[in-house]
Amino acid sequence: MKKLITLIWVFVVATATFAQQDPPPRKFIELPGGKAADFPAGPFTNSWESVRDNYKTPQWFIDGKFGIFIHWGVYSVPAAGSEWYPRHMYGGLLEYHTEKWGNPKVFGYKDFIPLFTAEKFEPDVWAKLFKEAGATYVIPTAEHHDGFALYDSKLTRWDAKDMGPKRDLIGALAKSIRAQGMKFGVSNHRMEHWDFMYPTATEEHDLYDPAYADFYGPPQNRTRIRLLQ
């Protein structure tokens, strides 16, 4: 009985807490014709059988002994904690962020973008170094949970071509890597952007400002959604 009462109390308190933090409705972009362009025709359909029957591990990957995976982006400017800084600056790293950069309502994650200039980015030098290290493939994170694309995107203005470095970082690196005879791939981590930068330790922040809704979302509280299901 005590356990049941405790669980009910936790549920009520948690629900009440999250209810006070409810974000505005999620914002979505409008695509031409209401949908993205169709994928090119190929052997795969939306079934596990299709994957089983058509996917083969590339021989270059089987033979590859060493590859390089890169996390590099706007979060490299504060260079604190990890690539999860955009999440923790509104939570566990709030005190650090406030002391170093200011109140997140005044200086939010978006304000790091102009500082992310990538002025020392030399893709040819990177590629040569990777080649000399013995790498056979290179995979950078083209877009992390923060929602900032390191490539020239037609779907968002929050990309490296339009802001920050003002250049297509992924496109430039791809060209240099392939010129060295290595395989080039990209990793996209946008799946967690839905609730990644949710304010957990501050009531003063820029995450719900409508001026930046196309960047922040605004973030949704996945935990509360689970509690109320």
C-alpha cells in the first residue's frame, strides 16, 4: 500500500511539475506541395524482408580497418561538457553557462552560431591527416541533436552555409576526403532534436521565443508525454 501511495505521489508531483513547463505547440515547416521530394526508385520497400533480401554490407567496410567519426559543430564554441552542451546549458551546466556566457534568456544556444566561424577549417589538411593516419573512411556528424546543419540545406536557414561559417562544411570535406581515395559518409542525429534542448533547470531561457521557433521547435517534454499516456 505504501508503495502504491508513493507511486501515485510521484506521478502527481511529476505531472504537476511538467505541467508548469508546458511548451508552446511544436512548429513545423511547410514543404512545397505539402511533402518532401520522392526518394529515387530502388530495391527497398518498407519491410524487413526487403532489407534482408537486398542489403549487403559493402566490401570496403568489411575490408576497412580504421575509420574516423567526427563530432564537430556549434557546441565546439563553448567546448564544455560534451557535444551535449546545448542540452545541459539549460540544465546541469546552467550555472557554468550563466557565469561564462550569461543568462540563457539573453545568451541562448543560438547565440553561439555567429561565433562558430570555422576560420581554421582546412578540409584538404584534414583529409591528408586522416589518410596518413591509415583511415579508409570518414564520417562526420552532418547535423547533431542541436538542429544546426553543417551543410547547405534547402529545408532550414539554420545551416552552416547561411550562418556561422557561411560555407558548406560537409560538402567541402566530402570533396577533400574523396580526393584522397577514402570513403565519405554522413551521420544525422536530428531524431533527438524533438526534446533535446528542454529547459530543466531554468525558467529564463530563449527556447520558447517564437522568433527562433524554426530552430528550437520549441522543444517538447517527452517525459511528460510518457507520464500522461
